[in-house]
Amino acid sequence: MSESVTNWAGNIVFGALRLHHPGSVEEVRDLVAAGGPLRVLGSGHSFNRMADTTGDLISLAGLPRVVEVSADRKSVRVDGGIRYGELAVRLQEEGLALHNTASLPHISVAGAVATATHGSGVRNANLATAVSGLEFIDGSGNMVVLTRDNADLSGAVVGLGALGVVTALTLDVVPAFSLRQYVYDAVPRASLVGHLSEMLADGYSVSLFTDWTGLDANMAWLKRTEPMSGPWFGAQPADGPRHPVPGMPAQNSTDQSGELGPWHTRLPHFRMEFTPSAGAELQSEYHVAAADGLAAIDAVASIRSQVASVLQVCEIRAIAADSLWLSPNYERDSIALHFTWIADTAAVEPVVAEVERVLAPLNPRPHWGKVFTMAPADVRAAFPRFQDFAELVRRYDPAGTFRNEWLDAILG
Ligand SMILES: Cc1cc2nc3c(=O)[nH]c(=O)nc-3n(C[C@H](O)[C@H](O)[C@H](O)COP(=O)(O)OP(=O)(O)OC[C@H]3O[C@@H](n4cnc5c(N)ncnc54)[C@H](O)[C@@H]3O)c2cc1C
């Protein structure tokens, strides 16, 4: 390519020969028919080489936008290039909502579900669980349509881009709802020890943040319907708006005044019109069983000075169990420990390996879209349905059109 294409964080320069911007599904089909290697690039917010290729990249951002609400108003069909931020506004206009969002609205729906992107909430499963229908062009150029009647759907939704080009998705929707957001400072370690699951369940969506310079959590962000006042588990209400990352401008964050507002203006931490998070960063994340949440916190605490030396912020969230084969929440109510690192791969990777070492006894499952150093065999072993997924890849992409080095290593 004449100009190098990178992921959002800039830590990955894609080795692709060309970046295509098809304007129709037919053009996508022609690109696949021309042969691989091919990969789809969503909004590029993943931090590893999963979207990389030595062949051609396809961006679906230029496809005509599709937002088709079903007659019973229980689902919406969208195109494979739409971002959550755009979809959320359209759904709100229709009086509808998604059950949850990630921390940012900037990501594409297809890319997010391919990696099992999630928000928080003990009763909220990840975003991929909303997918009731998947339309993709497989490695042989066939248009495949899967719905919940087809057993393959549970394997194909969190598909890592390995089965084909997802050109449309159908998502469950719910009636629009409103939430308030509150931020609390300084959550005492004693509260985490005694009440972790109660705290994470005390709202529609709850996040705890820490920089690991101490054992208390620095902040709690609560998104809920009921108003709050006074201390919360020993933490004090913040005296003004906050950004999750220390030192970043609070204006980039969603409203924290406690006023009721539409779901899509409260569930994400970051506003669509600003850069989310820090910008200069790497990210990693590990999911453990909810019952092991405190053990995972203690494990990271045991190496906290190492972690703090390359960390911007760590976020702790709850995610409900699901039945998607490659979901880190597969048949396991989960607690996820997310790390926003400094933008220095060489300094961060040894610490990532240390985090993986201390979490290993808890059978952690990594976030597919973030930085991890776990051996591929350990990754495969962490996902009970991994071999079924590998079989699905062989069936839908027998010639390896969508394979790349990252996927070859993971699939083994
Ligand atoms: C600032 C920031 C905040 C984040 N917050 C969260 C969070 O709150 N929760 C969370 O779980 N994650 C979070 N993430 C991670 C992010 O949600 C995932 O990396 C997600 O995959 C990004 O979507 P994307 O469209 O950018 O995907 P990309 O990175 O572009 O692609 C991811 C994978 O999906 C494939 N793919 C993309 N589109 C298609 C398609 N149409 N057909 C087939 N394959 C496709 C790609 O080939 C690739 O393998 C965050 C990332 C950033 C940068």
C-alpha cells in the first residue's frame, strides 16, 4: 500500500497489499471470489494482529447503512460496517435500545461481536449475545445466513473474522430506557474484600477502576435507574466529573451528574464526538469466573508495583454467562480485569505475561481483541468449544481465504 494503515492505537501496522472500500455487498462478493488472503478491518480498535493480512484488507465502512427494525420491534437488521454510535442514535429515535454497550460507541458492530466485546452488569451478557442472525460471505464466496434455529450460529458469532465477511447482522433490541450515572472516589479495599459481588450488582452496569498504586480502588462508576446519595460502600461521591484514565479531560466522558438520560448517553464511558480512553495506549483483559473475582484481584495485587509501573488504569467489570463458543463468558458468569497500559509494547509485554502467570490458576480467558501472550495451546484449552470452532472454520473457509498468521497460531 502507498500509505501504511494502522490500527486505532497505532501499535499495529498492517502488512496488507491493498485496502478495499466496497460500496455494495456484490462488490464484497467479487473481492472474495478473486481469492485470498483477505481480512476485514472493522473500525480497527483491536490491539493485536488479528485483522492483519499479507493479502488484501476490506473495510465495510462504505457499505450503504442498513437499520431495519422488525415488524414486532424486537430486532434490528444492520449492515456489516455500521458503528454502535450511529446505530444507537437511530434506535433511540425509534424508541428502542440495545441491552448494553461497550465503554466506547466508536467501534463497528461486526468487529465488536467478532471479539465478544462486552460492557458491564451482572445480568448483562456480552454484546455478541444480542446477535440473532448473521449474514456472511464464506471462503467459497457463498452467502451464508445463520439464525438461532441453526446450531452453527453459537459458534459463528464470535468468529474472529475467520469464517467470512459479515455483511449484515440481526440484533435483539429492547424498549428504550433511561439511566443515571454516578461516580464515587476511593473505594476501600475492605469493601472490595467483603462486598465485591454486591457492589458489582448494585446497578444496571458497574465498573471499578484502580491504578494499582494502592489496594483501594480509585473510583466506581455506576449506571442505574434509582437515584443515589451519600457514601457508597465507604466511597465518597466524586466532587466533579471524572475520566476513567487519570489526567485525561473529563469532558470526553458521558454525563455523571445523576440526571436520568437515554441509555446510549450513559452506558458508554466515552462520548462519540471525542477520542475515547487515552489514545496512546495498549489494552489487555482477562475474564475469570465471577466466584474467583476477588482471587483475581488479589493475584494482581501480589504484583501491583510491576503492574502500576506500566499501567494507566485497570477496570473491573461483571458479565453474565452465555452459550457462544468463543465467548470468554461461555457458561460462566464472569468478572473481567481490564488493563489500559502505556503505549510501549516492549515494556508492557513482560508485565502482561506476569499478569497471565498469576491469573493462570484461575483459568483466565483473554479478550480476543487485546494484547495477550498466553501460549496458543493454553488459549485453546481455556475455551471448551474451541475444537468445534476450528471445525467450523474448516467448513466455512476450506481454502483458508481468511487465515492469517495470528489465526494460524491460535487455531494450531
Ligand atoms: C478505547 C477502546 C475501548 C475499548 N473498550 C472495550 C470495552 O468496553 N469492552 C470490550 O469488550 N472491548 C473494548 N475494546 C476492544 C474492542 O471492542 C474490540 O477490539 C473490538 O473488536 C473492536 O471492534 P472493531 O470494529 O474496531 O474491530 P477490528 O479491530 O477492526 O476487528 C476485530 C476483528 O473482527 C474482524 N472483523 C471486523 N469486521 C468484520 C466483518 N464485517 N466481517 C468479518 N470479520 C470482521 C476483523 O477481521 C478482526 O479479526 C476497546 C477498544 C478500545 C480501542
